[in-house]
Amino acid sequence: MSLPSPLSQHIIRRPQRIALLGHIAEQGSITRAAKSAGLSYKAAWDAIDELNNLAQKPLVERSVGGKGGGGARLTSEGERVLRLYQRLQALQAEVLATDEAARDFNLLGRLMLRTSARNQLHGQVSIIERQGRNDRVRLELAGGLYLDAYITHDSTQRLELEPGVEVVALIKAGWLELLTIGETATLGHNCLSGVIETILDAEDGPSEVRIGLPNGQVLCALAQPAALSALNAAPGQPIQVQFAPGQVLLGTPV
């Protein structure tokens, strides 16, 4: 099935927010619709803004200050999208009749995710540690590897993160720093060990270094020729890669 628009992918990846349309149609009030959908009042407003921004035409019309915190109704386009969502729900229930099918559906969601980050690592949320207004989120990757991401608590809530949730960690190649085996990593940074697979030299600028991790995942780092020379970097050489938790972006494809 073709997914030509961001809204089409949002319908699959953020079902709770799309389901909010149904609650708005039933309740006619943002406050009551938010409660029925299990969202905060602010989250409901944010969801409506996001849906209206993604759609070619507004899906929800709102009136501020009405009884119960403001009225809301679906536009004709909103009603059409709601019917589409309901059809997809029925189709999804049919397709995801088995655990294996559910895993395959999650895989398709990850494969459809497009970003500018070269490194995309699939994992599961293991631990969320609250640190003031921010959260340190530990992810378990395949093969028992772990990495930490540092995001705002608001982002944790918006992505609906909790232990067991599948996420994609995004890390730009320029954020990775190469270290020799045995070299001490910066305190608080992520540090993963692997083996250099290839080094692609650029005519002008940093070289691209592909590092194979023990679990089969691959990281891509950018390094200047002088830095690679100081490391005696070569294909087949064990290497460490470090990066700050704050340089890890998280996405929820499904």
C-alpha cells in the first residue's frame, strides 16, 4: 500500500492521536475528548495542532473558552480521515492476527522511517531515569548492547516512552568520536566497541569510517585523515566509538 503523505504514515505510527478524532466527534469538547483518549488537555491540543499541520486541510475546528474548556468538531476532511483510520484498524486487526505478523509490521514501520542521520539503531527502552526536567533513557540494542539517550521529560511523554517500547536511536555520523581500544572514554558518554569494516576517503573533507558492532549493527563515523593516521586506523582493526547521550535522538516508528 502506498503511503504518499506524512499524515498517512502518522495514522499508522501514532494511532492514539488519530483515535482522538473519534473522541472529538463523540464528545464535541476537547477536555472530554482528551479524557476519553487518555491524554492530557495540553497533549490533546498539541495533537490537534500536529494533525492539522500534517493534513492538506484542517481536520478539527476549535472554539476557545467554551463550556468544558473549549468546543471542537471535525471538518469534512476530519470525518474522511477518521473513516480511513477505522478501516485501517479493521485491516490491521486482520493482518496482525499472530505475534510473527506483529513483529513484521513493526519491522516495516522501521524500514519506512526516513531521516538525515546516518546511524539508525533499533532497540527497546530498558530504563528511564528522571533527572530534573530531563530523562536519561537507556536502550537495549540487539545482542545485549546498551546506549543512553538524554532527552527532555516532555519528549519522553510525547513519544509515550516506557520500558519495553521499541524505538529507533538516531546519531549523526559527525557526532561519533573514534578511540583506540583501551583508551578511556569521556565520563558519562556512550562507548561501543567494534571493528573497522571500511574507510572511504574523501577528496576534500573527512573520511567515512564504517564500524561493525558485535551484534551485527553498523555505525558510520566521520574522521579527518590526520585523526585516522594518529589512530593507525585500518580495516579489520578493533576500535571504540564514543558519543554523548545528548547527541542521541529517539524516534518511534510505530
